[in-house]
Amino acid sequence: MRFIVDECTGPWISKWLIESGHDVFCIFTQARGLDDVNILNKACNESYVIITSDKDFGELVYKDKLPHKGIVLLRLTDGSVKNRIKVISTLISNYSENIINHFTVVTDNGLRIVL
């Protein structure tokens, strides 16, 4: 799969995704400071799913009606790298087809895929 890992999600998640065979653009290491609209445009134009903890993407998609190719919003109490990797691994293993072109919210209690 192709992912943009937002700056707030961090380089360790990007590294793990790359080691797992995914195509990854890491905002933290490759475009630090890039604003959310430009991240969304890049993701849409180049068919990346965004992984983020930034709720602003929800506003851009639902309020401003900007297009996307998929957004995974992590809303986890335990934001450790180990826990985020575990959650993202489970998400990709079980729901990879469902997250493309959808807005997915992942919490400690489960996930919600919005069509």
C-alpha cells in the first residue's frame, strides 16, 4: 500500500511501514512543515492513504469537501510507537481494502470506517 505518514505520527511509523514493504512518504523527514491542505492534495494526486493524529483532516474532508484517497485518524490513549505499530499492523492486515478512499477513525475501543 501507499501511505503518507503525517509529521505528528512520526518517522518510526514510516520506517516500520517501509520495512513492511509499503510505499511511504514521511512528512517528518521529507517535507517537514508541509500544511494539511498540501498533504491532502499530494495524497489525493498520488493515491496515498494518510496516517495521522491530526483531527484537522476531518474538517478538510467533511466541512471543506476536499477529496482524498483515504485517511486513517489515530485517536489512541497510548500513543507509544509500539502501540501505534500494533494498531496499524492490525488495521492493514484486516481492513486494507476498506481504508482506501474512506475516512477511518481508530480508537482504543475499535475503529469506525466512514464511507
